[in-house]
Amino acid sequence: MSEVLSKFHCCLQRQKRNILLFMDNAPYHPDSLQGKFEKIKTVSLPKNTNSKMQPLNAGIANWKVHYKR
């Protein structure tokens, strides 16, 4: 993750752009990324909110039931 963001950060510097990156509480999203990159601000979503903010995380079967209604 850090390597990908490092490459992306270089592109943002060339374009003189800033971004806000929302990340869920997955274990592969380390907290050490916050403040590491000047052009990328990372914000971690609170725990137990993924299913509300990302409906497909609640389960594909559950989503299909709601979609079919």
C-alpha cells in the first residue's frame, strides 16, 4: 500500500494536486500512512460503519435481496 501511494504521490506532485483518501478499517491499511505524504491526506472510517457506507461489504446475498425488491 505504501509503495502504491508513493508512486501516486509523485504523480500528484507533478500535477500540483491534493487528494483526500478514505480508507476502511482493513488490516492492510496501516495507520502509519497518515501524514506520510504531503499531497495525500488519509482518513480512516470508524469501525462498524463499512456496511452503511459501503453496502456491498454487508454481503452480496443481502444486497441482491434489497436490489430485487
